[in-house]
Amino acid sequence: TSAALAMPGRREISKDVSAFANSDGGVLVYGVQEQGHLPVRLDEGIENSVVSRESIEQMIVANVAPRIEGVEIRQIARDDSRSYYSLRVPKSHRSPHQDRHTNKYYKRYNFTSVAMEDYELADLRARSRLTAPLVTFDVETRHGTLFLFIVSNKGEVPAEQVLFEFTPPLKWQGPQD
């Protein structure tokens, strides 16, 4: 999902960012004029003395709970005094995320951010329990006796408390204590 917008106030940013994180993630672009939900031209940009990457990050951290990991904020200079901004908001597995201004939870619906219903909140809370983690386990042999175990988290949900059992149990060769 993506959205192109003129730079909104603090309340609109927290609403939009929480909606993207609660949905499938996406990119918000600030500094673009739209017509019929389609970008038509760049606007004059945002005054650098008024907004910065740091101030946008502070708005998000202060106004969206719980904190969303992995938000990327890019500043695109228009000239020495004005800029555009893009925000990449990942799909969150710690959702639902609440907009602290309205105490509501939002989702993306077509071209807008809308308040979520109770059943949608329950679905989001179950998202991390229903999505199984995907872990790969590779073994490489080097020099005939050295084994390198490579464990990687490949899924969208972090794997926790991963346990490996070897049958028969591994016997370690080397100096005995």
C-alpha cells in the first residue's frame, strides 16, 4: 500500500502510521498533491526549519503505541530550505497499534485510514499466534571434522525458544575435563 500526501499534522501522522502497521505496511509520501487519490505533482515541500526526520520520528514514537519497529524515514531535499519525506512502515506483528490522540486503532481501507471494529482487533492480536515462524537449519562440514551450524529466521514472525535435538546425541571429541 502507498499514499501520497501533503504534510499533515501530528494527529494525522500517528493515525496513518498506525493504520499501515496494523494492515500490510506500506509507504507514505509527504509533499505530493493528489487528485482522485492519484499523485499529480509535487507541492512546494516542507520547510526544513519546521519538520525534520527526527521530529517525524518523535511524533510517531510519542503518539503510536506500542512502538513500531523498523519504520524508515527518508528526507528528499527539494532545495536548501525545503524537503519531501517518505515513510516506509512495515507490517507489524506486535499489533494492534493505537493512535494515542484518539485512543483508536486504525487500518487501511482503500485510500483512507479507518477505525477498526472489535473483531478486527481480535484478529490482529491473534496474527502473531497464527503465523508460524519459519526457521532454517543448515549444517556445513569443513575439513572433514568441523561442523558449522547455521540457523536463520526466514519467516515474518521471530522464532522464539528454538530447541534442537540430535538423535543419537552428539558426542564431542577433544580434551576431556
